[in-house]
Amino acid sequence: MTRMRFAVMLAVCSSGAAAAQEPPGDAAFCRSYASTTAVVAQDAIGLAKSCQDFSKGVHGIEKAHLDWCARTPRSEVEGAATHIRRLSSACTKGALARPTDYGGYDIVGAEKFERRYGEARGWQVLAAFSGRTFMYCAAIRNVGHGDVRLGRDLAQPGDSGQWQLAVPVKAAKDWAGTFEVDGKGFGNDGGAQASGTAAGGWTIAWLTLGDVDGMRQGKTASLSVGKQDFDFSLDGAAAALLKVEECVAKKGAGATAAAQPAAASGASGPFPVDVQVTVSPNAQGKLEKIGEKIKILAVYAGEPVPAKKKLANEVGEIGLGDEELVLPLMGGNARLKGKLPREKLGWVTKPRLLINVVSARTRFPDNLLDCTLFDNDLELALKRPIEIHCKLIGE
């Protein structure tokens, strides 16, 4: 979705008279709306039964969504698609992602939803999913003074989306500045004017197709926001943008597998691991009653190489560190950072990962959950999200 299209959509959605005169979307649009919205609702209800609300459209009956779309102005349906995903995010306490005003997603601030898709000329390409719903693909690279992200989201329903550039610079929520490639603007009518939004410590620029084409051919880029300039090399950007386009076209299909896991290649990390925690209704009810959350405990270790056997602990392993994450009572998606000490990786034959999930013990002194474990090679954990299922002890 270009900046111009975004402005048009806002204008249409703000006018009740225009919406009333607008015809419904075509059959393909309604099929997309119905299938996407039903999946979003099913994911939300699976995490928290209280999310189901027929009066607000949060239900998993695809036929009902399809019939409603067929008799409703398209802009109203687009608004409902966004609203239902926002309700689903709220009722699951962030276990599902919250979309932007135009129905898409920012390519930063949602790292826990990302999975590895591939690499292109030094850029790591990730795909993001809210439950089973595709969000965006983004290429990331450290340019020496911070990470740069180039990506495109997918607004639901339909196939429209917005190219985005994100840099680690603080800005106002709605900012205006310039974006240039090799000292030249490639925006609307060849201008350098740019605008966007901000999320956390990131500045997000909405890119035109001209901006994107300019980056494919250019060597350096510069984003100016107020008095701040962020310059970076476009080395490998053409290949990265092509990989992002492929990823979006496939809606991230195959993103859970890494062609060559970093642990196997001897790299020093980090080794991010995706974890998906599901919690039984009985366990959710118990945790909600006492106001408790869920904690992920991760321990990294490995058997020593012959020269380092004297450094092994009482169970014959060398510890590589541990990590903790806290999730809401209904579980959800999480990402372990996997920042292992570079010097110790050469001390073990193969890094292993133990993942244990327990109640957080902030309200009750004993663990209340009986969860499946992951205790295997780190290489295996890097290939796909680790699914952990929890129930009450004794359930």
C-alpha cells in the first residue's frame, strides 16, 4: 500500500456517506476476508475462550463472515477485518498481534512473531505470523551503527501492503523528512519527501515503489528525520528486496526451516529460538483465578570436547548460559534470544537446549503446571518453532 493509497483509505473510512454508497467487495475479496477473519477468531478463541463474541464478529464461522461480506460495503468490511484482529489481540493480551490503522503491520516491534525465512547477500530475511495469519516479511542487516530493516507487510483482507524502511532512530509518531539514494530522491514524482511513523526506538518510513526501485540500483541511502540523519550502505539490498518479495508472495511459507542452522555452521550466534506455548482451559482458569503468569526457562549446555573435559560440571556438561521469559496466562508465542558466549562454543561438541515451562510463582509458591519439555540439540530447535503444551498438574 503506497502512502497515497493509505490516505485514500482513511478518507473513505472517515466518510459514512461514501461507505453507504460503496458496493460490496467481489467474491475473491470476500473469500479472503472470511477465511482470514475466521482463522484469526479461531486462534484467539483457542487461546482464550472469552474472546468469542458474535456481536462483535469474533467467531470462527467462515460461512457467516462470507455472507456478511457479500452484503456489506467493502470499506466497512476492511474496517471490520482490522477491528476484529485488534479485539483478538486485546483479549489474548498480546498473544496475537495488533494491526495498524490500515489493516497491515509495522515491520518492527513484533519480533516475537518472527520466524527465519532465509538469507540474501548478508541480509537475514524473516517472516512474521500472528497465530496462523501472515503479517510481513523483512530483511535485516547490521550496518555498523545499528540494524536496518527493509520489508513489506500484507494488509488483510486482500493482497495490498506497504513497503517500509525501519532504522534505530527516535522520532515523533507522525513525522516528515526526506529519503535519498545516492543523493537523489525516488519518491512520488522523483521527490525526496518521506513520512512515516515511530515504534519504540525505531523510525519507520513508508516507501514508494520508486524508493524501492532506487535502492535496487543504489549504493548508499540516507533517511533524514528532523535534525537526525541515518546513512547506510545498500550492499546486497537488491537481493534482499527480491527475497522479501518472494517471501511475501509465499506468505512466509517455509519460514520455520533454516537452510543451514547457525549452531551447525560454527557461528557465534545469537541463536534465536521460537517457542509456542498452549495452555489447557483448566490451567488458564486456575492461573487467572490467582493472577499468575507463565515462565519459560531455557538452559543451554553441551558435552565438552576432549581438551575441555576438566571443565565439565557434575552431569558431564559445560554450561552455556540460561534465559527466562514471562508469558500471559494463556501462553502464546515467544522468542528466546540465544545469546551464547562466543568463547565457550568451541568447548562443546554440540550445543543443546532444555526448555521447561512453569507457572511464574509470583502469586503461588509452587509450580502448578505440567508441561511438555524440549531437551535436544540446539540445531533442531533452530529449524522450527518449539511447541510446548501445558495443563494443570494432575489434570
